[in-house]
Amino acid sequence: EKLLEVTNLKKHFPLDKNQVVKAVDGVSFEIYKGETLGLVGESGCGKSTTGRTIINLYKTSDGTIRYKGNDVELLRGKNRRSFYRRVQMIFQDPYASLNPRMNVAMCIAEGMDIHNIHKGKDRLERVYELLETVGLQREHANRYPHEFSGGQRQRIGIARALALDPEFIIADEPISALDVSVQAQVVNLMKDLQRERNLTYLFIAHDLAMVKHISDRIGVMYLGNIVELTTSEQLYSDPLHPYTNVLLSAIPVPDPVVEEQRERIIVEGEVPSPVNPPSGCVFRTRCPEAMDICATVKPTWQEAKPGHFVSCHLYEGENR
Ligand code: SF4
Ligand code: MG
């Protein structure tokens, strides 16, 4: 069952009178109920903007976002309220998203109050239940965000998102700010919750190692574009796009001998500015395999293998 359908989404921010930042410049993908789609790329590639535009924090510049078949920008009344209840977001820095003057119970119940659900006596019971669900204790309800560790704060952020019985959660780098030892705990919690509650996730991260254990499918983003999208298994075993290869080669291998012998692909130069993205292929200024055609013709987004999408001239026409 298709839950979300993003078609040719663009989000451009005006910079001055004559220039725009092309933060997201034409991405298309679908998310199916119960799955996790990982979205990966370096900072500034447009992955957070994509997430925020889906949840309607930003207006689209072009393209459409359909949730259960309905254009999210055209939702009104009951359907609109239901969308804001069933689609929730978890942020990278839970401390920034939790009001420091509100105790944990207030942080978690804020959405319930706004949406007028679980009122009265039921409200605090619900908060206790949510705290236990995310591995905290009811005694934590009266404490304040600064009294918690980063991992605990992310658990509070997750409890807050769960308070409204969501079906789809956009997690924007939920583990990037956490210690490595805590990252796996939060990922495991999210996986358990997904199984128990049939949740669907868009899981945003800046490197492939972080999304590996949670994603069913992964999209790789570069400079406002998704350049490759397929199942996690395919992406790790048979990556097609040169940029995916770069990201994969950056993942450390635990075995020191293997690590030593491994060839790391170093790409030259900086990520170009999204104000003036390169002509043709967005990755061409750093691509080790760039050809003449890459400078003039934008590669098309195509299904190179069943369920395996890529935009790169290496997989087009005679090169197939
Ligand atoms: Fe590299 Fe050309 Fe493929 Fe772009 S289209 S990734 S520049 S080979
Ligand atoms: Mg970001």
C-alpha cells in the first residue's frame, strides 16, 4: 500500500532578487506502508528540506506530495488535522525541539492538548505509558529536558511523536548527534516500535552506515537530487551510481586488516553551491567517471534494474 508519493518535488529558497538556492531540485519517490525509506547524503544535499516539505513546514516550489492519494497542500479541515496528527517528525537535536521550560509530561502531552485527545485523567496515564514504551520511567514525567542525556532526550522526542498515534514518522537525523554506543539503542527502539505499531519511516541520515540496519530501501541524495534508489541489499551489494560508491567507501570496516587494504575513493573538490549547480549531471565536477556528455546532458531518472533507480549516463543508451 502506497502511503506517500512524491513527484518531481522542488524547493527553492530565494537568496536575493536574482538568485535562488535550489535546495531540492526535482525528486520523486514513493514510500509504502510499514517500510523504512532511508534518505542519505552530505549536509546541504536537501534531505532535511525534503522531509520538512513533506510535512508541510515549507511550501513546495514545484511538484506534488500525495499522502494516501491526497495532495498534502490542498488538505483542509478534518483531513488536514488528521494529516498533522498521523504524520510526525523526530529531530536531530531533541534538546532544541523540546521546550526547556516544559517538564517531560508537558513536552509529551503538548500535541495531545492541541489535538484535544487523551484529556483529563487519561492524559497523565497516557504520558506514563509512553515513557515506558520508549524505555524511560514514569518518575521522569516531572523532570526537565536538561536533566537527561542525549539518548534519553531522543527517547522523549520519540514519545512526543508517538503521543498522537502516528502512522508515518519523518526522522531527521535522529541518531547523528548521539554517541555511537547510544545510536544502536535508539535504532533498535525505533525498529521495535515500527513492528509493534506498523509505523512507516522516512529515516534521514548523512552516512550510509547509519541507515543500514533500519532501512528497507535507501535513496542517495546529492545537491538537491536523488541519484540512486533501491533496496538496502541492492545498494550495498550492487551500487550503481559513482557517488554511492564514494559514500560506501567511506564506511569504516571493523576488521583492521581489511580496513588497511581497502581503497577509499577520494573525490576532489567541494560540493558545488545549490545556487549554481553544475550543468548536466550535478555530480560531474567531482565524479571520477565523468564523460563529455555529463557536462551537457542531465541524466534521466530511470529503472536500470527492477526496483533499482539511478540517474547516471553510465547506465543509459549504449552503456546499458
Ligand atoms: Fe558521473 Fe556522468 Fe554518471 Fe554523473 S552522469 S555520475 S558525471 S558518470
Ligand atoms: Mg539536515
